[in-house]
Amino acid sequence: MERVSVRFNSGVGDIMTLVSSSMINDRIAFALTLIFFLYLIAVVQQAQCTSILKRKNMQGLMMNFPLTISSFFRRAEALFQHKSIVSRLPDKSIHRYKYKDFITRTKKLGAALVKLGVIEGDRVATLSWNHYQHLEIYFAVPCSGSVLHALNLRLSPDDLEYIINHAEDKVIFVDQVLLPLLEKFRSKIRVKHIVVIPNGQGPVPDGFLNYEELIDAADENEFKLFEGDENTAASLCYTSGTTGRPKGVLYSHRSIVLHSLAICFSIGEAFQEKDVVLPVVPMFHVNAWGTPFINTMLGITQVLPGPHLDPVSLLELLESERVTITAGVPTIWTGILQTLDTQPGKYNLNAMRFLLVGGSNAPKALIQGFEQRHNLKVIQAWGMTETSPLGSVSYIGSEHVSLPFDEQFAYRSKQGKPTALVEIRGRNENGYIPWDGKTMGELEVRGPWIAKAYYKSENEKDKFTEDGWFCTGDIVTIETNGCIEIKDRSKDVIKSGGEWISSVALEGAIMGHPAVLEAAVFAIPHPKWDERPMAAVVLKPGAVTTASELNAFLAPHFAKFWLPDAYEFVKEIPKTSVGKFKKSVLRALYKQVNA
């Protein structure tokens, strides 16, 4: 029998020729026929795979509607012109006007910005308290395509100078009452225009533009509402710079819209058109947690407290305007709770639906005190400048309703579950932590309103993982149901003899003592254990306690090695620009205690 050679890269005709040849026997013919059909199957499969790879995903038939702040503004104009905006001005007088006035003046301001040479993408800064003119700027700037940059007036003049120059702000709007602050760094900043918002302090000084004169001279019909890409930058906020220079976080129209919608349904007590909302949190602190955008989108009555953030001023405004929702950091609510406790029944707050608390951990004693003594509900949320800020909310779910009240309060003092569209994980030196409520690690998050980089910064890449998650710096445990509990900041956790001690847990417990108003726990060096906890404590007026009494109060709840080595009773605890305890200062002051 003659030798037959078959090339597997031969064409179909070549194979068929071989099959039909009389020179091969039936067995070889069968084998070649089988090869031929296998070849055909392979060709068909390859063609199908190529077709699948080339085929585009089937697209939905929904409108590609841009998610922009302009849509909130249009909605307010169409539906809510009759609603009210109330402001307390620096002289404590009350200013009232309607959304109709707000819309007209905002359009005029937008037109005025164009005449000042502001173009899309330019940064426009504010140095202002919470009031109606600031709200106008909040919408005129992004709705004309430029970028709103609210300056944290509690930062040092050096930091403000750095931030303004780093952001390359083109225009600054400044409250007249804040001109003395501006003058401390005015000569060092590079801006084209400074516009003064009159606050009843006499005429605007020479060399500045007058906000009200800009409004009066402008034509609202010249205002063109931004209708561009939803990923366009809309707002720029800087961190408080507790670990170095402040860092810029650049929010897009899309991220702000999605964040606003998420807050509406994630708090556990939905924001509604019939609400009256007073944001104590300043508009220069992470966009007042998004409340200006939420309130305007929903047509909520807005109450803006101006610079008067002392407990009595706030309580008067909460009562007189029948506020239903308010929001602020724990230090604000600590002062208000103390005032309510010392003057029970003086303020009628029965319109209040809830107080939103964030910025730092709200101790269980604070939440319990408001609810049990004054029938005021506290909802705790967690977030950061980098998370817009909402990341999680603590609320009682179906698995908690049957728990005793004391356990419910303990749960509500945690940071809660991540809101919809925010994903979480924790990581330590051993890898990803289990969701067991015990293992501690650094919290990492991702979502559509979470930063993926800092503005004009190449030195913070360690804050973002290779697969795109943001490293928060918060040391947490995560329970099986996804509830987050912050144990400490990575820079504040106390590492004693190889064990981690949570300063946050100790602070919350110490502030549960009836004599204590505030407490900050921090690490001090120790020759044997490396670090040990120490507490700075502010007592309530007239209250008395001792270090040994406080440790006895803590002992049933903590391991012995967790108890502070020392206490310092102080009149005031140093705080950051956003009301958090400035533990770096405390560590420096008391570093020799165990020397």
C-alpha cells in the first residue's frame, strides 16, 4: 500500500480528493472523512466565536440624559418657586425670600460671572458662612460650567493661601465680616477678582467688587444653563490637612447628583418636600454634606444659620422655624444636649424628625441622651471628603427591632451599613479581613461618588489600591451583616505590647460617665509597652470626678490593659477645623508623662 500524507492545513478540496482516491483502503477513507467533518466543525466554531467577539452588547433604548446640577435647578424653577429660604445674618437679623427670588438672582449671578471672564472649568472660591447669597453661588457656579470651591475658613491663613493658589481660583466671593481673615493672606494669592458679600458692616471697601451691585447690573436672560458632559467637574473641596497639606477632591456633576439621590433614600428617614432643613454643618465642609443640592432638588424649606453656631442661637432657630431635620458634627450636638439638659422644657422641638450626626464618632451616651431625655432621634452617618461624604448610615434594620433598647443604642453608635452603590472591604497585614465583627483592618471603599485620585497630586498613590479602591485610613471591624464599626484612625490607634487599643471606643465609654462632657484618648510613649492610652477630659460645669473613678467606670467593659494610664482634666480639647479632636497636639503635649 502506498504511503498517504495528509496536511491538516489543506483546503476542503484537498481532503475530499484524498478521500475519493482509489489508492487508499476503506479504513483510511473513514478516518479521513472523520477528519474532514471535525475540520468543518472547527471552522464553524471559529466563525461563531469571531462573530460573538465582533458583536456589540445590546444597548437599552433609554435616553442618555445627563446627570447635572442644572437639572436640579430647572426642577426647582418649575416646581418650587413658592417655597422659602431663611437665613440668619451676621447681625442676627432674619432674611427671608422665595425660591423664585433665589432662581432669578442665581441666573443674574451666572451672567455676571461670564462678564467677569469666568469660563467653563475656572475655579470660583467662596469664603462664606451659610446664608442665601452663598446658596446662590452654590448653583450659579456649577450651573454655568465652572467649578465651585468652598474655602474652609477655619483653616490657618497659610493653608488658605496654599489652597487658593493650588486650585488656581479665578474669583473669590468673601463675606464682608470675613475680610479681616482674607487680609491675612490676600497679598500672597493670585486671583483676578475679589467680590465682597455685604453683611450690614457698612460700605464695601475700595478695591473690591460688590456682590449686590453685580446682581443688580446683570441680566438673567443672558444666563446660559450648563448642558454639557455629566462628568464635568462641578465642585472642589480640600481635606482639613491633619496629616500634611490639604488635598483637593474634585467632584463631578454626575457624582453630586448620584450622591444627592442616595442620601434621599439611605438615611432611613427619607428627606421630603414638606421638611424644613437646617444644616449646621458649614457649606465649606464637604458641600454641607450635600444638603444644598438635596434641599433644592426636593423643594425643601431651607434654614441657614449664618455664623451663629452656639447652642442657644441654634436652639432658637430650630424652634422658631420648626425645623424637621438638622445636621452637624458631634461637638455641636454635645453643646446642644448640655443646654437642653440644664434648661429642660425651654425649647419646643417637637417638629424635629431627626438629627443627622457625622464628621466623627457620636458616642452612645449622646444618642441615648437626646432620645431618652428629649425624645429627639439621632441618626449617625459616616463619610469623608473623599466620599462626598456619605459612605454608610447607622439605622435599625429588621434584624434589630426586637433587641433591647440598650443594644439598639449600642448598634446605632456604630457607623452602620454602606449605602447603596458603595462597596466596602477591610484589609490588614494578613490580607482581607473576615466580616466577623472582631478582626480589625483598614477600611477600603469604592463607588460612583468616591474619589479615584486627588486634584493635582502625584504623591498620594498609596491612598488608592491597584484595583481602584480608596484607602480610608479608618481602622474598622465589619459584622456579618455589613455593619461597620470604626475602632480608630490608623494614625490614632494605640499599639500597646503588640495589641491594638481603640481610642474611639474608650472615648465613647468615658463620655458615658455623668460628669464628663468631652474626652479624647491618645497614645503616649511607654518604655516597656511602646504606647499606652491617656485621656484628656472636659467635665460638665460643676461636676467632679477622679482618674480612679473613671477607670472603675470603664473596668467592667474593657480588658485591664485598655484602661488609660493617666487622665488630664482640661477646660478645652484642641480641635481641627472640622471639629475633630486634634490628637497630634495632645500627643506632643503629654509625650513625657511616662518618661
